[in-house]
Amino acid sequence: MGEENGLREYRGKRRFDRTAEPAGRGALGEGGRPRFVVQIHDASTLHFDFRLQVADVLKSWSVPKGPSADPSDKRLAVPTEDHPLEYEEFEGVIPAGEYGGGTVIVWDHGTYEPLSHDRRGRPVGFGESLARGHARFRLHGAKLRGEYALTRFRGGHGGGEEEAWLLVKTAGGGHRGHGTPDPRRARSVRTGRTLARVAAEGR
């Protein structure tokens, strides 16, 4: 799926004359490993957005409690619309009344390695592994490191049930860490700002 089709839903929900969010007209991250970003979004509900570059878009999930570096934590992840690659750098305030109105900070970002294989041990394309409902990958971020997995456990096959996934740090993935920090106290990996600081500055 090309960028134009992949971002149709994203663009249809936003008025770019009113929000500073990127419309997705460029291309970032070409060459090398694919990118990931985790943003904290203080909208109608406070949540984390987890995004993985797949081809020319960021596949996105809303993770209410945020990703955890503790393998015993299983985090609900609900798919949202694909976002443009430029969204990795977006930090600011989405105006009230606009879709997703609220404050956004970039909590973590970096690259990832796809790790999915078929039953014979052959590598499987990351988009294909997501379509099958299970994808493994290794994050190389400033805060999140090691192996993770996304597993679909509900919906996704036209049954009318809302699609939902679990995001889990794999037990054998190394770099065992703590759970997710308090999002209100967390700082941007890009600017060092908190949600409150970004909201006060209004950009």
C-alpha cells in the first residue's frame, strides 16, 4: 500500500490549517533500520502511542498504560490509523476541538530490528508478520531496548469485533527493566520537556 492510500484515514481526520501535525508529504528514515517512536498523548484520555515504521508509514497503536520493560507486564494495544513517517518528530499541542486535541511529547524513539520467522526459521517480512497477528522485534531506543512482541488476540478478521493486541517485552530478550514511568512526570527524549511544559508553551 502506497503512502497516499495508507494515510487517507489520517488526513481525513485532520485539518492541517489548524493543527501543526505533519500532513505526510515527505520521506524520512530511508535506508538503514526502520524507525519507531513512542509518544505520550494527553488527549481525552492520557495514553501512549506506539508507532513502528512499516514501509512508508508508521503503523500505530494506542497503549493506555504504555510499553513496559518488565516481561511480566502485558500491555493492551489498540490499533489506530497509520501515521506519516514525519510524525516521529511531532511534539506540541493539538488545538482543542481538533481530532486528538491535547498535548504530545516524544517519550522515546530509535530504530528496531524485525525478528519474525516462519515455522522453518525463515525470516518473514514485518508487514506480513503483523497481518498474521504476531510480530517480534528488537528495539534500539534511548529508553526502550531489547526484544518485544505484538500479538493480536481479538478481532482483525472481519468479525465485527474491535481489534486488539498485546505488547509484551519477551522474557529472553535481554535488557530487563522497570515498568512504565508516570506519564505526567516523564520527559521528552527530544527536548527534555514534560507534558505540562509543552502545554504551557503552547507549541
